[in-house]
Amino acid sequence: MTDLINNLSLGFATAVSLQNILYAFIGCLLGTLIGVLPGIGPTATIAMLLPATYALPPVAALIMLAGIYYGSQYGGSTTAILVNLPGESSSVVTVIDGHQMAKQGRGGPALAAAGLGSFFAGCVGTLILAAFAPPLTEIAFKFGPAEYFSLMILGLIGAVVLASGSLLKAICMIMVGLLLGLVGTDVNSGVARYSFDIPELTDGLGFIAIAMGVFGYGEIIANLARPEDEREVFTAKVSGLMPTKEDFRRMLPAVLRGTALGSSLGILPGGGALLSAFAAYTLEKKIKLKPGEVTFGKGNIRGVAGPEAANNAGAQTSFIPMLTLGIPPNPVMALMVGAMTIHNIQPGPQVMTSNPELFWGLIASMWIGNLMLVILNLPLIGLWIKLLTIPYRWLFPAIVLFCAIGVYSTNNNVFDIWLVAIFGVVGYTFIKLGCEPAPLLLGLILGPMMEENLRRALLLSRGDWSVFVSRPISAGLLVAALILLLIVLLPSIRSKREEAFVEEGG
């Protein structure tokens, strides 16, 4: 304990210097703005700003990049709630209930729930990072390809359980996602698959392009397909910017559950923040609704607070594998590893001993950053909501344009804009068919990682499939997945599940 206190006091001494606070502020501000603009995710921004950090001292550079990362997790929820566009992949789940709340004129409480939930979870995630980074290094060493594969199977089955509407549709959506994930170059042989001789497809389909097409453009087409008087327009009265006492009562347990889930899943390489947001939403749905509570998918505040807390806690604890093992769990962390290498710092277990100012300074700066984000974002809620009083005929061309610019800026490729347009039509078809697009996106993200780990595990075991059940962690995860599947398939639970979703109009 004394070690922890000494380490943190060293961290705060480093982080509280005027220069580092300034860079943390720039990072948070940039992150929030980027999160609010759909499509330009933290990955693209950090990639664009990496060269700019050459001139900065290493600690300041990493503090600023970290600020951009968790700032964008905050900002992503803003567009998700207000205009049904997940600005960030982990905000895909926030869209479901957050946008419904905004339509009912409760955009303020939804944004406040997201902001406060994120702040609490971020603080707890940082504390866990500080306390458990050393021992958790040991556990992370035990995860091999077989364990990752089993973990992802569990994630996909969780997504089936999570999707509203019929189970069959949810399974089909995951399958479509997995199939889309196969487009690109084969990991082992380097042969292009399903690219139909289109050079742009050899890198695979861009997640951002598909997410924007299916969610953003699909929603816009659906809106424009309705007569003008029936369109979803946000002239809805905005009643109060802050959550009510009742909201707080419902939010609190959801935030605590989301934080616990996110903190534990964020440590695992492979999309911690994203998986934890999906898992937290599944968990909230499983908990019985209290009398008078809105159903999920219709604007339940728990559906915003839980996943938002989870994705922020996951964002903070995803620094653990990066700082302790030098293994980046997601693309943003891979860029952070790049930033460390630029400054001649070798990421891995030795950072803690050889460069303690950097390690603990970064951790302390996250607390300061989280506080800044709340101070920055709560007063801005009113401003974001003002944006929604713009008439839809002005708003939709702006959204279309922003999406196109955002997608183009990630790869400087016109092909991506065509992709968004095509998937916009696909997204509209899903809306018409009553299919939930979230599982498709999860399948698309996890598909390539699953395939890589499956093949790696089989290569190491010389083609012996029993490796997945002979390793205890892997076997445990598969058993959990099987139990989840059996529970969903039980007739009594199936009818209950269908009843629950009928109320949502699924």
C-alpha cells in the first residue's frame, strides 16, 4: 500500500506541472471534438498528430495522446445520443437507448448520465490500473491464442443474447458480420479473398465506413423515406438538462456494474472498451425492470449509463496490457506504443522500473483528464442540444457531408465514400426488415481476430482441436458460452425474451 501511495505521489508530482496539465487539457478538448464529429475516430486523430509529438517531452506527448483517447470516448456518446451516429465504435450500444431518450426530449439527462458514468468509471479504472498493473501482468501472460478465440466466441454469443427481436435474425446478422470480416487478405497465406480484383478490398472492409453507412446513412434514408410531417425532428422540448432523483437512483447501480465489467474486460487484449460496452448492455437487459421503468430500446437511462461506464473503464484499463506487456489491445494503444518508440522508450514490463515518472505520470494525468472532461462536457450539454433545434432539412446534408469527410480522411480514399453509400442502402434494408445492426458490427470486428487466433492456436497444437478444451482458461470461457447459449434456447426463457422485446416494438 505504501508503495502505491509513493508511486501515485510521484505520478501526481509529474502530472501537475503546468506544461503537462496544458497538454492533458488540449488532449481532452481535441478528443471531445473528435468524438462529436462522426467518423474521425481517435485512431485517425492520434495517427495524424503523432508527428506533432516529436518535439514534445515523452511524458507530455503520451499525456496528450491519452487525453485524446478517453476524450473521444466521451465525445462519441454525444453524437450517438443526439443524432443516432456512433462517433466511436464503442458508442454503438449507447445509440440504442440514448437516442430514444433524446427523441423524448431527455437528451440532457442522457448526456449527463453518459458523462457522470464515464467520469466515475474512468476514476475507478485508473485506480485499478495503478493498483493491479503489476500482478495483472502475470495473468495476461497466461492468455494464448486458444484463450482469445474462446473469449471471442463468448463475446459473439453475448451479442446474440443482446440483440432485440428474433434470435434467428440476430444470428444471421452476426454471420453476415463474420462473412464481411473475411474480405481482405488471408493472414497466413497472404492471398486476397473475396476482393473481386478490387485493389481497395485487399485490406478488408473499413469498420468506420460500414458503421456510418449502416447507422448514419441508413437512418437518414429511413427518415427521408417518410412524409415530411412524420420525420423524426428534434424540436422535442428539452426538459431539464440534469437527471432527476429517480434517474440517479436507477443510474447508480448500472454505473457500478458497468465499471466492474469494463475494468475486468478492458485488461484483455482485443477490443476491451467495445466488448465491455456490449457486455454491460446485455447485463442491464437481464436485470428485471422495476415498476414504472421504461423498457430497453425505448429510452431506459440504465442502457446509457451502464455501457458508457463500461467503455470508459475499459478504455482506462486497456492501458494495462500496453504499459505492462507492451501488447497493444486495440489500434489506439498500438499508436501509443508507436509514440513511445518515437521517444526511445521500449514499451513492456520494464517501463515501470526504468521510467517510473512516465508510467505513474501518465496514470495520474488520467484522473486529472477525467475531471477536466466532466468540467468541459457538463456545461456544453446545453450547446450540443441547441444544435438539434436546427431543421432536419439543414441537418441531414450536414451529417451526410461530415460522414463523407470523416470516412475520406481515414484512408484518403474515395472508395470508402462509395462503401458508406452502399452500406447506407443496406442499413435502410435492415431497418425495413426489423434487423438489429449492432451484432453485425461486432461480428465484423471480432471475425478477423477470431480467425487469426483460431489458426494460430491450431498451428501451435499441430491441428489438434482439443487444445481449446485442454487449456483451463479456454475451457472455462467455452463452458460459459455454452451455458449462455443453453439459457437463451430454453423454451421458458425464449418466450420471456420475446415478450420483453415485443414491448420494444422489436
